[in-house]
Amino acid sequence: MKPSLPSRRHLGLFLSAVLLALTVTAFVYAWDQWPRLDQWAVAFNPEHLDAVFAFFVCMVMATILRSLRWRRLMTQFFPLSTPVAVGVYGWSFFLAAFLPYRLGESIRPIWVKRQGGPGFGALGAQVLERINDLALVLLAAALVVAAQPQLAQGMRFTATAVLLAGMVGYGAMMVFIRPWHGWIEQWAERANSGFLTRLALMSRGVAAIREGREFLVQALLTILIWGAAACGYSLFLASFFPELTWVAGPTVMVMIVLASLFPVTPGNLGLYEAAVVLFLVQHGRGEDEALVAAVAMHAVELGAILIIGVMSKVMLHLGPKAVSLPTIDESENGTAR
């Protein structure tokens, strides 16, 4: 007898919680011991609580800004209210953060498809989000390298070359995105192919920034997202390690992002901590002290995502069960009917 759908969901949540606990245990034991109570007391003593709370607020703000950016991208397909956008994004972001390999990223396209919208268009919008994020992180990495004169000249040259390559690629995408999208739509109309139709919908999501005004809005939102995150990291590190300069926050942010490009573990456990510990050890901190700070930082960030995810799920359950959207026929090039 097959378990009911609620039972499957409960089983999935239980297995995810067990996997999360095992991953945390394995990582901490890899350092030969759990952080001691006195170390946790140092991490969360009253003099650091303001910085911890500020970091928490910055992470919440960054997530809300992400949901607003996604809502803006989806307006080309259908009207989406801000509460619904925040709810859907918050829940999907929670699942993406806590499931291995960021499997929760598939929630938004699936939700859009179930509401009668173009799932492949939503997938294209997510691709555009990642492209914008990567471009901003590359720019931040170049600024971080430029602000640290102690780095070797070879590292500066490499970072500059990577930045230039990334910016050239991003600029080429901006130049060719309009004709590229037009060609795909023409091929889809002529061939009457379901595959090409879905590809056209996906390209439409990516091509949302083909208009200058939309490009500026997306660029501004992306800057605000990562600016809020960098501010949070800077405030946290400035409270725990006052001797570090302002560059520490953006540097740690870039290192965490680069370490999380291949998210194997739930919540990027291990990869996140390794990036923070590596930075702090290189700046003269002990491994135990660095590990406690890294785990505390990650715990606050995951706590923010957890609270947003739970509140989003509750909001979606208490709100309307379905959203009034135009029905999209993906077999007819995504036209509303």
C-alpha cells in the first residue's frame, strides 16, 4: 500500500532533517570536537547581539529584494501580486537552501505552470537571475582584489582578466539577446515544434532585460540584493573581529558564493564554513575561533531563510489557493487566452 501524499511529504521532511543533522555532525567532527559552550557564549554574548540581529535583518532584506526582482521578471507573463511573489519565492528559496543540489530551485517554474503560466518562461527568468548575480559577484570580486594591495601582482592580473571576460560575455549577451530571442520565436512559429516553443518561452524569460529601462531596474535590484548581503557580512565581522577592514565583508561574501557554486550538501554546510574559516585563518585567527564564527554566521543566515520560508508557506496556505492568471498555451508560443 502506497503512503498518502501528506505521509510522503512528512517522510521527505524527516529524511531531509536527518540528512541535515548528519551533515552537520560529520562536518563538526571533522574538526575533532564540537564547539565548546564557552566558545558559543563568546559568539552570542550581548555585545555581539546587535551585529547578529543586523546581519539577520540584512539577510531578510536581501531575500525580500530577490522576490521583488523575480516578481518584476514575471510581469511579462502575468500580473503577480507582491504578497504572492514574496510567499512563493520565500518558500522556494527555503527549499533551495535546505535541499542538496539546490533542488528547491524547481519549485517556482512548477508553481507557475500549475497556475496556468509558462513554466519554461519562469525557468528562463531564473536563468537571468543567476546571470545577473554572477555578473555582480564578478564585479565585487574585482573590487575586493583592487582594494587589497598586499595581494600578488599575478593574482591581480588573473582577477582583472576574469572580470573583463565576464563583462565582455555579459555585454555580448545584452547586444545579441534581442535578435537571438527573435530568431528563436520565428523558428518556433515556422516549425510548429513543441521543443522550439518551450525554448522560445525560456528565451523570453532570459530576454526580459532587452529593454533599457528593465535592464536598469534589474541591475539596481541586483546591486541592492548583494549590497544588503555585503553590509550584513561586514557588520557581523566588524563586531567579532574589529581589526578587520571594511573589505572583509565583501571578500567573505564572494568566497562563500564561489564555494557554493556546486551546492552538494543541504544549506551548503561545510562549503560555507570552509570559505569563512579559510579567510579568517589567513588573517591570523585560530581555527577554533574561526570555526565558531563561521558556524554562528551560517546559523543566523539559515535561521533567516528558515523563518522566511515558514512564514511564506503559512501565508500561501492562508491566502487564496489559486492565483488568477491568464491561461498560457505553451503549444502556441506562450500567448494568453
